[in-house]
Amino acid sequence: MIGWLEAVILGLVQGLTEFLPISSSAHIRVVSAFAGWPDPGAAFTAVIQLGTETAVLIYFRQEIWEIISTWTRSLFNRELRGHWAARMGWYVIVGTLPIVVLGLVLKEQIETPFRDLRLVGTTLIVFAIILWFADRTARNKLTLEKHLSAPHAVVYGFAQALALVPGVSRSGGTVTAGLLLDYRREDAAKYSFLLAIPAVLGAGVLELSEIGEGPAPAWGPTILATVISFIVGYAAVAWFLRYISTHRFTIFVIYRIILGFFIILAVTAGWIPAIG
């Protein structure tokens, strides 16, 4: 059972890693394994992500308000339907559909086999290589306001759905897709964060009923971890957007590969169990 100390540490881990392309769910899983704690489970992970997603809502509050208000008004005012904010509203909806469908279909796999650390280590390495390739070949020129389209939103959406497997990384998958589509790094990351809002909020609310039931952590530690993830996450998203405006993703690629191989080594050597 997750206690107060575990909640503090896992909240910090969630806040620090959610917006970086290194997979927060993988880190929560790995930290728990090395600390000798039981796997906190998919429900705990989904709920504490409400904290980091709240940080996104506050950080991008002006853009989010403009998107919601313009999209809503465009339903009744045809002149607003070409506005970038109205189109963005539709693109977020379209891009969310893949993870909603696959999340429901694969719910059982998400909670058990997908959390196998051998799979986590492998996905960290494989998607690090894909991110490196995308970062090196991207022309880094398209912007969301001018170039985002429904087909691109669908590509982003399927990339986000890959993050149902810990180790892929929601931000890493969607940013990689954006780079392969030639979007600017900042724009790819921004749409990644906006696209995650309905998916993360939906998953978190859906899993709330699981908290305190069976093997899931109790409400107190879960709330504490969520609050901590919000505070740390707000600082992390601000730093990340500044960083990628002038830097490539090389540091994250290297980190993912090292961590992935170390996890596989640790499981193979018997230091940690593959399934906790």
C-alpha cells in the first residue's frame, strides 16, 4: 500500500517527468520497483496526472479559454468557423478519439502486461531512437495556427495513444509525431499538452472510483501526490518550453536509452521484478 512518503516521492516524480519526453508512467513504475514498493497501478498513475494536467490548464489558461469560447460560439456563428481557435477545438477532439477508443479496448492490458518492466525498458529505447531521428530530420517550420489540419490531428492522436504503454511517453510520442510532420519544436510540444487535456482528465476521473478499493492506494496519499505533482509540474512545463525553443532533444534521447538498458539489466539480473 502506498504511504505518505511514497506519495511525496511519486508526486515529485510525476511532476518532474510528465511534460518531458521520458515517460512519467515509466518512472513511477521504475521508482516504485527499485524502492521495493508495490506497483501503485494504473489507477493511481492516472489520478495523480490530474495534478500535472491542472498545471497545463493554468499555464495555458488564455489559449484554452480562447479555444473553448471560440469553438463554442462557432457552433452558432459560421463566420467564426475559420478562426484558428475554433479549428483547434475540433482538432483536439479529433486527436483525442484514438486514445479514448484504444484506452477502453485495451484497459485490461494497460493495468497488467503493459506494466512489465521489460516492455517499459524496450519502449524507452525504441522510442528514444525514433525521437532522435525525428529531431534530426525535422525542418522545424510549421506552426499550429497556420498548418494544423484534421489529418495531422489524427496522426498526433495515434502517437498519443501509444503512450498507453509506459515508456513511450505521451509528450514524447506526440512531439515526435509533430517533428516528423515538420512542426516547430515549441508548436509540437504545445499541441501535445493541449491534446492531452481531455484524455488525461477523462482517464483520471474514470479511475477515481478505483482509489481506496482493493490494491489501489488510499485517498490521502493519492491526494497528496496529486497536489505535489501540480506544483512541480507547473515549473516543469515552463522550463521545458523554454528549453526546447533553443535546444534539441538529444539529452532526453540519451537519458531514455541509458535508463531503458539499465531497467532491462536490472530485471535480467534479478535486482527488481518485471511485474510488481
